[in-house]
Amino acid sequence: MPQLKLGSTRGCCCQIFRRGSAQTLRRTHWLAGLLFACICLTLAGFLNTEFLGSITTVPPFGLEKTFNTIHTADNDLDTPGAFLRSPPQTIVAYSLERQVEMEQREQIVCNNLLGMRPMSSQIHRINAYWQSPPHSGLHLFSAHYDARLDNYHYVRIISMVEGHRNASIYCQIWYDREVLVLEALRLDIWASQWDSNASIDSDNPVMFSCPVPRNISIDTVKRERFPLGVSVTMKPCESPRTFLPIHTPQISSSESRRDFAVCVKGLDFQRRDMSVRIAEWLELNLILGADKFFVYVYSVHPNLKRVLEYYSSIGVLEVIPLSLPGKQPNRPRQRSRYLKTNLWQKRRDELVPYNDCYYRNLYSHRFVLPVDVDEVIVPVKTSTWNAMFQELFSENPNLLDKYSSFSVRNAYFFDDFPVTDQSDVPKYHHILRHTTRSANFSPGLESVKSFVSTDGALTVFNHYTLRILRPSTARNLVLDINVAQMNHYRATCSSDTVPGCHNNFLKYKKRDALVLRYANQLVRRLVAVLKNLYLV
């Protein structure tokens, strides 16, 4: 809907007032009514006006220009890499309260459900990792308890829905001695304009939220009233055929939380041996400040499986098995072909592990970083992520109150670019030997990756916060390239970015040895791991 400009409506009202002063008395009532309407329109225009504040314009293509400051962006959402418009940050004092009050649902009494919590044999499973109410087209992956808003708690269910089904669904939240039944709220984790040619049968990522009444919410002090799990049904009191254990938060003070959880979407390297590449990537991220990795896995080469098991054994990595829902294929070779040839469905599927990972870490980490295994966020002025944020927050202590995620711009390190051979860097190092990048950074928010605050997002996607938790918070802030950059180690341009990628990234290149500051430490750590696993 077009925005009503404040200046034009104010001018309209003034013009009518001047005209009205010259009219006869018999038109007074008509003018008064019209004036009242203009006042209402002016107020409406004010409420819908976007207050852009201080925004730095993204430079055009060509040789890269450097921003002087960190900046926000405010463009319409056109592609998964474009920005969702930040909400107006005025008149929000009541917005959160009003929003959550509107989301509350009356509890439904279902006496027939007492003692009817489904046993494992009664659960309707699509495959090992997905459940579904029969004949519903609804596929359930995981459930999480969200107690971030005082007095307003939710059970969040990460799901996929076949096509455009939009029927009401109900949550049956199970406690030791009772069951709580409510209608669920639906929030799509996808924007329709990302894929305007989508099939009506596409599986779409959705988060269902079950608002828990205040008198039943978890007592975070006494740690009482933790729900056991949730069933999803199409009618409120019907016998459940699903049961998702709820990932119950280990609620603790913010001081005891770790800093950075790294989320990796489904790995599908059944034939290709990525063991050394990913071991190097893991070690570099540990040096930079990663506390723990959450790696979702379809199927991987035996050597890579050994690498993942090793890092899991030392407590810095958790493997979460993953499959595709619904009618999508799950035989490994067929699934690999399917994911390569169905790009938009693949992108939809990726949002399930990303949002599951985000909610797994609400209370254990301050930030979640959804990133691919060919991407590394490297601080420029500091040497670790922690030091980078300490410097940012020392300059502006209120950044976390203003922004839900902190985005880092993308620079390509293509395989075709010159490789640097150094006598003290073994040839199995990919990252340390690729020190030539595109001279241009990707423009604006294209291909950024972000540190997402676990206090600020409602849903996430590959690049930054998708939906915010609190209306007063902007979705993201893009860090200056003098603060951090994202090194993207790709083979070549992706098929959907040619020829623009060739003209703007392959054409211009420059040496970038920033990562070599970690060379001694990374070489020493990686060779120890590879020898331990008999991979060198």
C-alpha cells in the first residue's frame, strides 16, 4: 500500500481550512467533517511514515568504496539476500504489549485427553526425524520453549507445510498431570516474493507458536512447571498422533551464557571427501571465537564423519541428523540430485535447521551465527569476534537494544584466483593458500551473514533476522568493512549470479592476506587433528 506523505496531508488540511474560512455558515458542518478526516489522515500518515534516521548509501559497483561508519539498510525484500524493511521505531511503547495480548488464546477444556499422551508406537512419523498429524500436509520437526518475554511464554514449533494449506491447528501441551490445549499462531518463515514461480505443492517452512497462559508459564526462579512435550492436532480435543519433546531452556543469568554458537545447514557430501577442508574451517572458527558448532547432516563421506565425531567427542560440536519432509526424496543419491536441481525448495528446506538451531541456543549463547562451511567471518581491526563486539559495544552500549542481528559483508575468494604457496603452509590448507579476493564486496545486503542476537529474533534465515521479537528493534545493522569481512571461498560464480558476478567480482581482484595472521596457530592445530585421525 503506498505510504501517505506527511507533508502532503498537512498541506491538504491547511488548504481546506483556508478555503473553509471564506465559505458561508451553512457549509461549516461540512468543512468541520472534512477537516476532521484530514486530521485523521495526517495522523495515519505519521504512524506509517518510515523514520529512516541516519543511513549510509551502498556504493555502486565498480572498485570498492569503503564506508566511514557502520550503517543500517532499509530496502524492500526482493530476494533472500535483500533486506526486509525495518519497522518504524516510533510510537512503540505499547506495541509489544498490544501484540502479545492479541496473541493470547483461551484455554480449551478437553477432559477426554487426560492420560492420553501418545506412546511412541502411536506417533505418526513421516521418517525418523519428522512427524505429521495424519492427512494434514503438516510436518513437524522440533519444539522449543521460549520464555524471553516476561509473563508471556510460548512453545515454538518448527514445521513445514505442504502447499498453501492454512487450516487452524491446535497445541496440546503436556505436563506431568495435565494437558493444556490452545489454538496455535502461524508465522511463515518465507517470503512469497522470493520465489514467485513456486509450485502449489512446494513445502514451506512455518513456525507455529502456542501462547502459554500466565498462570501456567514456567517459574524461572523455582524452575517449576516445565512441559514435557507438545502434540499438534487439527481439532482441539482429538486423540493426538504426534508428540514432540520440548527443548526446555536451561534458564540462567546472561553472565553464564557463552558467546557464539555456529549453525551449519544440512551437509550433503556423500561422495566428496570434505574432511580436511571442514577440519581447517572448524579450527579457524574456533580460533576466531566459536564456542560450539551445531552441524545438521544428511549424509557425508566416512572421513568427514570421523572429523565430526572427533569434534563432537571434545565437546565443541553437536551433530543433528536431518532428512527431508513429506514427499521429498531421502535416498542419499536421489536426495543429492534433488537438492542440486530444486534450488528454491532447497532454500526453503534450509530454514528448518537454521531456526531449530537458533531456538536450541536461546539460553546457552548470546549469538547464533548461521553460516556455510565455505564462509569465514574475519575481524579486521581486532583478532577475535569477542574483541570485535567488545569494541563495538564500548562505542555504543545500546546496540543490542537497537538491532537484532549484526551483518558482515561478503568478499569472494574464488578457486580460480592465484594461490599463494608458502613453505610453512602445507598444501592441504585451502583457506591459508587462497589470499586473493574480489576487489569489490557484494553490494548492500547481498550474501551477508550475521551474528543473530538470541534476545532479538523471532525467526531467522540464511542472512540475518527474518522476523523481530520486539517491535522497537531493527532487523540488522551492517558492519563496516573496516570492522569485519566475510571471506567466501567459492569455486566460481554461482549459476544464478552470472554474468553480474563475472563483471563485478571475477574481473577485479586484489591480494588480501588478513587471514594469514592466524597461520602459525592454524597450521599447528590442524596438523595435530589430521594426524590424530590418520588423514595425513
